[in-house]
Amino acid sequence: MLDYSIMRPEGILVLRPHAPLSKSDFTGLSTLVDTYLADHSKLHGVLICSKSFPGWADFAGFAAHMRFASEHHQQVERVAIVTDSPLAGLAESLAKHFTSAEVRHFRYTGESVAMDWLEAAAHANLP
């Protein structure tokens, strides 16, 4: 299960995975993001916040995740990974190879610091 929303006018996508990710999680997410991007050139930030990474429900969930990332990575300015998962360092390193976005890891207790970092990029780009 994946909770998601876009903060407007900041253009920050907030993702909160709570259970293994499924294909349907990314179907709804893609619709939301594509609708937003139809009227905006990019997302200023993406906040991924989860105490630990829940993984994927199955291969279809993994494939949908990779497809979503490949279709949207060029339209993202910054990514904040907020987690205490031991996989966070690996996720940060891998993300830097697949996106031009600036990627940074924050401890789970540092969500407000991560949001400040994302909002700084958003405010720098607002008219």
C-alpha cells in the first residue's frame, strides 16, 4: 500500500509506503503525477518516507515501480529518502545513477529537515 499526494503550489510529491508495493499503487500514482505534469514542467521534489522499506508485493509491483521511475525521473529536481532502513544508503547510491535529480538520505526522525530541503528548491523556482 502506498499513500501519495502532491503539495501545491510547491510541486512536492509525498510518498508513504506502508506495505509491499503493488502494480495498482503505481497505476494511481502515475495518473496523479501525469495530471500534475500536464500543467507543470516538473516536480520540485519527491519525499519518500517510511520507517523501513516494505518491498514489493510481486514482480509486477517491482516492474511498475521501475516503469514509473523511468518515465518520470527527468521531471524531478530533488528526492529526499526519509528512512531508517539499512537499504537507504544503497537506494541513495542507485538513485543517483538513474536520475539527474539531487538525492539525499535523511533519518526517519528528520522528515521536517527533509521537507525544508525540498521546499527550498520549490521556493527558488516559484514565480
